[in-house]
Amino acid sequence: MLCQLSIKNIALIDNLTIEFTEGMNVLTGETGAGKSIVIDSMNLALGERADRDLIRAGQERASVEALFDITSCPALFPILEESGIETDGGQLIVSRVLTTAGRNIVRINGVLTPLSLLRQITSALVDVHGQHEHQYLMDEGRHLGFLDSYAHNEISPAARRVEELYRQMHSLKLRLRGINEGTQERAQRLDMLQFQVEEIQQARLKDGEEEELLEQRDLIRNSERILSALSQCSAFLDGYDDMPACTDSIRQSVSLLSSISGYGAQFSTLEEQLRDVYYTLEDLAMQIHVQADKMEFDPETAEQVESRLDEIRTLERKYGNSIADILRYQEDAEKEIAQLSRQEQDSSQLDKRFSQLSRELYDACMRLHELRQNAAERFSAAVEEQLKDLGMAKARLHVDFAPIPAFDQAEKYYAPTGLDRVRFLISTNAGEPLKPLSRTASGGELSRMMLAFKAIAADQDDVGTMVFDEIDTGISGRMAQVVGEKMAGIGRSRQVICVTHLAQVAVYADHHLLIHKQAENGRTFSRIEPLDQRRREEEIARMISGENLTDTALQNAREMLSLAR
């Protein structure tokens, strides 16, 4: 139940708090007083789309806050707990702030909350019937929704199954379409990748090979210079012409130091150190000889190195900047080849799965169709019973189902709601044939039809609050009284909030609120106040006769209020 609604800086409302009670709450007031603003503010608290134009002129932010009693809605508690929202004594406080900068802040019991969660929660608390919602009855595409809503408990599981299977089949259909549409492109891509992989494989590349080849080429190109340097080193070490070998001189020095090593440890140490130098030089001389022998390259070797480098660079221009890049490209290409090859195999498996899903979906649709057909008879009877109370005693309603296509023709007719296409046919007078509701009913009849739908929905769902925004459009006189009686009847099992211009409806209120405008300091504000018995009589009289209250109008108001009790 909605206990309280606080509104700040929305349109004509600067700061307003409205208290609601159990039973039937009625809001009345002159046209333009702010009744629609209250409903718009309520819709904001319920998660409807926010329009920055609602922010009061001269203000940078606006807010609404709604206090709910959710003790009679136990299904909400698991959702709230899962979302980390604590409840205090069964109370739920929804707040929403709008700014001119475009910010939209929602909190539930102080916890920042996305709009999607807000809508999920409040949809279980409040059902709003807008001023023009009865026009939805003119749209045959919405008729199925009315039927499903009526038999929600029994239809919902089957409808969810159909919706899930439809999503699976639709997703699979898109995958298959993508595979089939790309068959030629896939084959061309596969041929190209296989050629590229084969080209790289034939090259037998090794990571680091290019660096080795570059080093080898550098040696070949500078072999003469290198060989000359090595030869001169060997000559210095081994001796040439009249110059003695460097190693011979050091060997003789070692011998001299050896002859005096017995005279002191220092001489022995010098001998050992110089002997190490001698052995090192001998080893170096040998290594220089070996390196000089390796510097003999034939022209064929040089050609092989250049040819291999050309091959590597050709591949680099195609597949990457290095051998490592080329090998990575090969690996990625091999993975893609495997994937493309699997797609052909997958296509066959997906075709089989699609056929299976199609059969499952068709069977689920037929099950849902049966449930809807069974519910349709009860729905028609329930609506007709409500219409009797609303002055349409001879009205007949029939839910017309379009033929269900055969399985082999069903695919093009599938929808998330199944295969059913329904429309409401109505006869408003005895002896008249059934005709489409969209082409038969008047505005007043549509309003009564919608009220009938809402009345039977109230018996089927657990929504604690029903809001009617000028549902009495297009009716008057006795029918207005009947509508008031009907809403009062709904108010005995749940909270009703009703905006009306008709006295015949307002007299059935358990709690009557008056919305009016007043000017202060050159600005206009909407105000709201609960009415006591005297003020209520005056408001009912105003609704009957206008601003000039007469004794007759007041007397009529008292009589209407008395009869409504």
C-alpha cells in the first residue's frame, strides 16, 4: 500500500506531502489544479521515464519520495534481500532525484538502485491506469496481453517456456544464417590460409635464425680484413723473420724467475703469475689459428646465406616484421583453419538442433494455446459479469483466436508470445452480431470495458494499490455512479487511488483529497488538503453545479454522500 507521497519542485508543486489511506482515495480539483502532476510524480517514483521539463522553473533539481507498506507483499522480500536492501518494519521508501544537468538518482531504503530494479519492485506494488489507457483496447495487438494478465498464474509458466525456446531458436537461426551466408567467403578464406600456412611450413623457420644469418653474412663480407688481423696477431705471438716469438720470450722469463724462486716467496709468486700468462697466450695463439682457418669461405656459402635471408624477408613482408611474428601468424592461421573447418561440421549439428528446437517450440506453443483457450472462456464470462454491473447487461465478449498454422508452416508466425493471434469481439446490444471491439465500442463503453478488465485483474493478482487516472472519461449519470460503486468494491480488498471529475465517483471515497492552486508572491503553487465532512459536501456540490454553490447543490451533495455509504 502507498502510504505517503512527497513531491518537491515538480511543475506547479514546490513542496507537497500527500497521505493516503486504505480503501478508496479520491483526488479532485479544477482542471489545471495539479492532479496530473501528482500522477506524473507517482509514476516517477514507480520508475517511469523522467522528463527534465517537469522540474519547476527556476530550480535545478526535483525529487519524489514514496513510502510503501509492504507487509502484505512477502514475494518482494527475497528480491530486496538479494539486492542488499534492508526493510524496517515492512516499510519501503523510494526516492528519486532529477536535475537539470540530466542526473537521475534512485534510492530504495537509502540504497542506490538502478531503474530496472525499481520498476521490478514497484510493479508488484502499484498498477496505474492512465487517462488514455482505455485506448489500448483499440489496439488488437494488446489483446493477448489482457488475456494473459487475467490468467497470469496458470499461463505464466507456459509463456516463459515459450519465450525461452523462442530466444534459443532465434539465436540459433542467426548463427545458421551467418554460417550459410558466409559459405563462399569461408571457402575462399580457408584456401588462402591453407596456402599461407604451407608456404611458412616449407620455409622451416627457426626463431633466431635471421640474427645468425646476418652475423654470418657480416663475417663473409669482412673475411679478408678479419683474416689479415688474425694473421698479424699470430705473427706477433709466434714470431716471424728475425722477430722472436712473444711466447718464447715469456717462457724464458718464467725460467729466470724459477731460478730465484727459492730466495723468497715473492719471487715464487711472480713465477706462478707469469707462467699463467704464458699458458694463456699459448691458448690464445691456438684459438687465433683456429679462427683464421674458419675464415675460408667459398662463394657458394655466401650465396646460400643471401638466398636464405631473401626468403626470410619475403615472408616478413607478408606475415610480420620478424621470424617470431611469422610463426605467430602461422599459429593463428592454423587455429582459424581449425575453426572454419569445424563450422562446416557445426552447421550440420546446428541444423539438427534447430529442427529439434522448432518442434519443442511448436509443442510449447500448442500447450500455451490450450491454456489460453481455456482461460478465454472464463475471461469472457468474467468481463460480461462486470459489464452487467456497469450498465451493459446485454454485452457479449468473445476472444477470437486466429487459426494455428501447421508445424511445417509455423516458423514465420513464431513470436516471443507464441503462435496465438487474438482479438476481442463484442456485441453491446441483444441480437447484434459480434464485431471487432476496435470498430464497435464507443468511448464510454471502452472506459467501462477497461474498468471491467481492471476489476477482474484485481481478483487475480496481488498488487496492493490500483491507480485510476480519470477512468470515468466518456461516462456520466447512472453509469458514473456504477463506476464509483465498482471502484469502491475494488477498494474493499486493496487500496484504490482515483483522480476524477465526477461527483458520482467521488462520493464513494474513503479518503477525499482536494487539489487546488494558489498564488503567492507572483507565483502559482498547487496545494492539497484532506477534506472533512463539511468541506467534502462543498467539493461535491462544486463538482455538480460549478463554482456558485447553491443550497440545492449542497443538499444534492449530502444526499449523494449519504446514499454512497
